[in-house]
Amino acid sequence: MHKIALDLGFWTIRWYGVLVATGFMVGLWTASRRAPLTGISGEAILNMGPWLIAGVIIGARVWFVVEYWREFFAGGSIWEIFMIQHGGLVFYGGLAGATVTVILYTHFGRLPLWQVADILAPSVALGQAFGRVGCLMNGCCYGSPTELPWGIVYPDGHETHGLRVHPTQLYESGLVLILYVVLAKLYRRKRFSGQVFAIYLMAYAVVRSFTECFRGDYTVYFWGGLTPGQVASIGVLAAGLILYGALRRTRASSAPGKT
């Protein structure tokens, strides 16, 4: 763990912010390169960037504040809510914010919603791979105690109190990187618009549920031991399944010879 990337005295640059920003830029660039494969200009995707940044940050921060209100914000300064450079962005909140942003952007920009969603889906996974490394450097989203040789020990003063813990951030980073490769290949072979995005939702829900088994930073659990991330993953998995089935049926009903 090493939070500070560069300290200029008047301005401190944190690794968390650097890696999250890098993931976003790399993801947006790869999406812009993918867009022309379906007749959408890369410029249209790049122009979405500032709006996506706003949507992701707002959604991710709101989710974090609601989920961790008692732990970090109750009774403290209201301004801490806006201190995102200290960490505290929940991915599912960012995904919700990005989804709303894409829906609005494609509506007003008259772009095909599900084609744009497919363009972005692999790149979301790629961006997550960078973001989770940022979590590691920031010391958040840490794992539960382990005796495995690849466990990590955080510096003195960390919430893990010197225990060896699972590097859950690296588990998820590696898995979503694999997911990016799979989705990028699937994109060239997809059979209907929205397929790649729907598969991303289902696959990430499984990945997240798995890595949550090794998390050690939660203070609240649901339904006999489910983490908040696993509960959210159930909803995301269901949404992916419903979306996949609905879009596949729409394609089938619109095929030649169908009425």
C-alpha cells in the first residue's frame, strides 16, 4: 500500500486517483477504437467521456456515502462527502450512474443505445482492472485474514492490524482483465445488439460475488452472511439475465420471416 504518488506540498497526487483516471482513459480509448466496427464514430464515444466521468463519480460516491454513512460520515464534516480523493467510490454505484448517463446521451445524441452499450462493456471491465489496483494502493476493499503465501500485510496503522490478508483487489483485477479479453473477442461475434453488455452484467456479478468471499472490510452483512456487494450482484445478475432474454427475443421476432 502506498497512497501518495506525488506530493508537491500544495498539491498531493494519490495513486488511487491516478489509477482510476488511467483506467477510465484506457477504457474510453479502447471503446472509441471498437466503435467503428458497428458504424459508430470513435469521436461520438470520446465525446461521451466528460459526461461519463460525471455520471460514474456521482453514482459511485452517492452509493458509498449511503452504504458507509455510519462509519465515515455521521457526525462528521459534511464536506467529507465530496472528498473523493480520499477514496470511497463503489463500483456498482458508478455502473448505475454510467448507465443513466449512456441512456440520456444516446437518447439526445440519437445513437443506438444497445450498440453503444456493447461498445463500452469490454472497456468497463478493462477500466476496472486498473481501478482495483488503485484500491490496493489506497488500502481499501481489503481482504480477510489468510495464511496463504500470497497474502499481503499492510503497513502499521492499517485496519488489518498487521494480519496477513487476501489481496482481494488483485483477485478481481485479474479476473476482470480476463473478462475484458473475452468480451472484446465476443464483440466481433455477437448475434444481437446488447448481447455483450448483458453478458458483462452476468459475468461481472459472478466475479464480484466470488471475490467478495475473501473481503474483510465489511461491518454489515445480510441474509446469513451475504456482503452488500453480493446482494447487489444478485440484482445485477438478474438484470443481465432478463436483458439477455428480452433482447434475444426481440432479435428473433424481427428476423426475416417472423411476424
